[in-house]
Amino acid sequence: MKAVSMASRASRARVRKSPSAAPFANARLRNRQTALSLQYAAGAYELGAEWIYDKLDYTTNGTDRKKLNGNQVSLNALYKF
């Protein structure tokens, strides 16, 4: 039995895949997010602020790697009546 499984592994290792057979063109390699949220409540009022920072490593063709980063700020207010 072991000889059969070793032979099947060796035949699979020789199969070459075409680069054009990629399942998707825009592959995400790594995504990192950091967020900070502050909230304040007093009586019927609530205020909040949130900051999000994102770093993305991606590729468009599988070999060239590119980096992208950005910030986002969100402010919100709520009144309960």
C-alpha cells in the first residue's frame, strides 16, 4: 500500500499549473486593521468617535506585490427621548 501512495504523490508533484489558470486576478496577500473607539454618555446624550487604520498588501498578477494604506474617521451622536 505504501508504494502506491508514494507513486501517486510523485505523479502529482510533476503536474505543472499554468499561470493563466489562476482562479482570481486580484489576490489579497495580507490585511491588517487597527481601530480606536471613544464613547461618552451623559443623560439622554451619547457621543462617539472612531478611528480605523488599514494596511493592505495585494497583487494584481501573482508576482508584483503592492501596498496600500488608509485612515477612516467616524463621528456619531445619539439622543434618547
